[in-house]
Amino acid sequence: MTKNAIAIATDYNYKHYLKVILTTLKKVECKVDIFVRLVDFTKEQIEEMKLLYDVNFIIDNPNMSNKKTIFKTKDRVDIEYIYKVKNIKDIKKILYSPRSFYTCHSRFKSIKELLEQGYDNILTLDCDTVVLKNFDEVFNFKEDICTVQNIEMNKVNGSFKRQEIIDEHSSDLADTAKEKFDSLVEGVEYSSEEDFATKVKTIKESYFEQKAEKSVDNTDIDDVAVGGETSNEDLSNAMAAYTNAISKTKDIKISS
């Protein structure tokens, strides 16, 4: 049985719209789990919502300004002809606040979080939507369509997780070392979060941590072939570290 959800996002200024959409959803008896992302609500405002509505709440406090400072468009044609802005009094028509901008686009965070919780289909609705009839049938996809969707979403989620793991393991590296580290892990195959994290950790320990210790004169693997003054002892130390790195990473599968 598939798990379906509806995701809505709002700040406190839209609480009256929230009442309309939640009331109409209840009236048409849609058989889905409803999640409402509350953006920058105070504790008192959160408690107010919990007393009013029997839905799932996602608390999100990015601390965004409510002042309108962001242009909806940079196109002068849009400003003059679509938004009908002729003077300073009409300027509000083309401005967003950072909070409203964040709230609008936080639907993508809700989708990601609900997919991670095991939901198969997520429908996002604007807070000012009025629901006139039951629409449970929109979730009745054919199995092959759902399978394709899940595969694609798994790829997206895997990409996010992959980058998070790389960033976590390279956070303490200098910029130049980070670039080299990124190139080393670029071709490593991602099959699962745990497996990929192990591979990335192995590459970092094998190359970067040993590289910092293996030579008394700060000679690294790349420096062995540069210049003619490298001693046999330095060469042995570098090659030993290089061999050790190869032995640790030999089982890591590189994807083409």
C-alpha cells in the first residue's frame, strides 16, 4: 500500500488562508496525511495551530526577515505591464520578503523530508488553495509510473547524500587539497550512504592523512619525481605510503 501526503507551507501572516485550505480538505475527506510547515512561528503561535488543527506540523525556524526587499522579477517589461507598476505606491506588487520567498520554496525541503520518511507520493499545495472536491484519484498512478518516479527521486536523494558525505569529510582540508580530494572521490560508485561514507573515509585517510606524516622533509608522493636530490630513504617512505594507500583503496569500485 502506497503512502501519500499533502505538504503545505505557511508563515503566520497566512494563518487565515491556512484555515481555509485545511477546512476544505477535511470537508472533502481526502485520505492522505497532511503536513504543514510552519515557518518562523513563535512557540505561542505553534501551540495555537496545534489546538486548531489535527494535522502533522513541521517546525522550521530559518529566522527570515518579513520586510519586502526581494524583487519578483528583474524584467522591466514585467514590472510595467504585468504588475502595472507606475509609481512608488505600487512597488509592493513586485516585492517579496525573504520569509515569504523561503516559505514558497520550502516545499522542496518538505518533499525531500517526506520521501526520507517513506512516503511514495507527495503533493504540495499553496496555502491559499481552496479544495472543492475529493482528489484521492490523483495518487492512483500505474505501478510502472511510480517505479520510475521512485527511481528518479532515489537518484536525487542519493546525489544530495553523496555531496553531504563529501563535504563532511573535506571540511578540514585546505582549498587546494579539497579540489584534489573532490577529484579522487568523483568516480567512486554510490550504492548506499554507509558504503559510500566508508569509501570516502578510506580515500581521505589513505591519501591525505598519511601524506602529512610520511616524510620528514615534507616530501609527498607527487614530489618524489620532482628534482634529483630526493634521498633513497625519502623515496622509500613515499613509496611505502603510496603502496599502503593503494592496498586500502583497491576494492573501491570506480563508476564510469
